[in-house]
Amino acid sequence: MDMSYLRQVDPVSRRNLMKVAAQGILGVSFLSFSGSLTAAADPKGGKVKPGKAKQVIYFYLSGAMSHLDSFDPKPGTEVQGETKVIDTNLTGVKFSEYFPEMSKMADQLAIIRSMNTQTGDHEQARYLVRTSQKQIASIKHPTMASWVQKVKGQISPTLPPSVQIGGGGEGPGYLGAQYAPVPIAAPERGLENTKSPDYLAENQFDRRMKLSAAFDRQFKSKASKSTPIQNYDTLYEDAIKLLKSDELKAFDITQESQETRNRYGKSRFGQGALLAKRLIEHGVQFVEISGGNWDMHNDLNDRFAVSGPELDHAFTTLMADLKASGLLETTLVVIGTEFGRKPQINQNAGRDHHPAAFSCVLAGAGIKVGQVYGTTDDKGFYVEEDGVEPGGFNATIAATLGIPHDLEIISPEGRPFTIGNAEKPIEKLLA
């Protein structure tokens, strides 16, 4: 698979040109997305298998959720702090009091209590969990969503393959601009700046497009062999296609009844989950919902008492709707974070960074649910059994989609990369 990028034209200059064209000539602005390959060759010369999951919804808890106050409590110990513990519908498995609804459906989850990572720095840990790679200055690695798009292509001919709700996601890295997830700052606002101004009629829009193409013709002829330029051209064309499509309504949660919107809750996670449901229904392949209220160095109990139930309600409402519509059979649902929090309560009634142990959750298509995988010690400090690093977690997600863990993509520098960075999927978690 030839991924070499020629550099006859500065891609940054090209990016600026495209922004100017969109905003000045067309009178509108839009966000980046594009299509990709429909399938990729595996290392043995075959095709990537479909996988039980076709789509992914990923709740990303930015800031590092405390495992002791969520999915791996230690009742009766001094490290538990003020958080109380409740039973789940899995015998012997307990959750935090802040997840009452998830506790009733623990048999539909696979809880990983043995996650661990190599850094307690937020930026580096977020990068690692989203890309399986260490953050270095010489290369930018693609996020999971971009990987999936590159290998699996897109489901909808009009909608983007991946969407990131809430900000803070990694980019497409060396794969190029056409593999960038579409960012949505706030779910209630949807995809912004998609309407032409009132003074611009459709025939005027088309004329401006032709004028833009005329201005760009000489530049394109000089850059005809540049992959980055081709990527931006494809991005540009697909954005225009979406602007004229009725599928834009997928981004508009006001299309839902007020009863439905209330049922998901008014929190950022609740409305984000509702938007994710709509996008999955319309054929978006990978949706991330990011929330950043989990960096609880101070007043953990008071803050978790808000953030925990918001996640709990949004997640369980989404799961119920996906199950009712049949989409849970083809949709993987993930709860992930960058690391855990220290067992010791600090002087500010919070918990500090702790990369040695944390928890994540998998559910839905391709996952063997109703189990807890891995264990930590009696204080939640170290992983005792079946440790899982970010690469293995991502390789497991990829396996549900039919992406081989040893499938290689070659960077522009000629370096081969795999989706789990040489880590293998966790077979005990796969259905």
C-alpha cells in the first residue's frame, strides 16, 4: 500500500488557500472530512473481514476518571474515601454509587479493571490511548477514528465517516487531512456554518464554485502529483456535497422530540449521546463523545457526584435505544480514559494522577459481555492480573471491526505502523 506523500507544494499554504476560498469566494465555511478505501489488504494478501461491529461510539473521559470511584471500588478499605459502593447484577461485582443505572446492566458490559499506561502526563497519555503510540516531535500518528476510516472506508456516501463531539480529539496524523474526524464543539449546535448567507442564491453559489475552480486551475496543474493537495481537493468536494444534502439533518438534535431530548438529560454527555445515536442511525462510522470534567485533584466526591450520574444516565439511555432499534448488534460502545487516580486522597480531598491502574468498558457488537477482565491489588494501586495497555485496548476495538492487529500502514517516512503498536487483541473479550 503506497502511502508516500510528495511535497511539491507546501500543504500549510494550500490549507490557508482552501480556507480563503471557502469563506471568501463561497460565502460559507465548513469542516473537513472525506471518503477513503473500501477495504484494505491484510498482510497475507486477503481482504479485511467485515467484523461483528460496523460502527463505534466512544465515550472519552478526558482528565482521567478515578477507577476507585467508578468501576473498581475497594469497599471497606481506607482508600475508598467518601464514595459508597453498590452491587451490580453480576454476582460479586460492585460499582461506585454514582453509576446506579449501569450497575443494573453490568451483564451487558465487559469491564476492564487492569488498564495501565506509561505516563501520567495528560497530553501524552491522551495521545497514547487514542493512537497506541508515544507522542514524539518527528511524526504525528492518526487517531483510532482515522485508522478505521482508512481501512474500512465509509458507510454513508454523503456523511463523514467519523465525528468528534466535544473537542480535544487527536487528528489524522500522517494519513492526511481527508481522514480527519469532523469536530462538533457542542451537540446542541450541531454542524455549524453550513448555510449559505441569505444574499447568496444557489445559482450564485454555483457560479462562485466555477470561479474558484478557474482561479485554482494553474495551481492544481503544478500540484497534480501532490497527495496532500489531492486530499484537500477531495475534502473540499465532499464538503460541498454535504452542504447540498438533506443528510445535514443528522447533525440536528432539534429534529428529536423534546421528550427524547429530556430523556437523555441536558448534560453535555446526554446531548452528545443523543447526537451520536442520530449519526450512527444515518451511517457515520465512528463517533467520539468527549467530556473533560474528570481531572479531580480537588473535591472529588462533590464533583464525581455530578459527572458520574451524567455519564451513567447518558450511557445507559443510549444503550437502551441502540438495543431497541437493533443497532447494538452492529455498534461497539466504549468508555475510555487516559489513566487512573491515586488511591490516596490528597490534602484537597481529591486524587492525583496514577498511570499504574485504571478502568475502561466495552459493550455491544463483537464483545463477550457480562465479565470483569483483569484485577488490581486490594488498594487499586497496581495491576495484579491480565494487564492491558492502550495498544491492546485499541487492537481489541479494531478486532471487533474486522481489522487485523498486524495490518500495516506505511507513513510518509516509510515506517510501518499497526493499529495496536504490536499489541494483540484480548481474545477473552471478543465474542
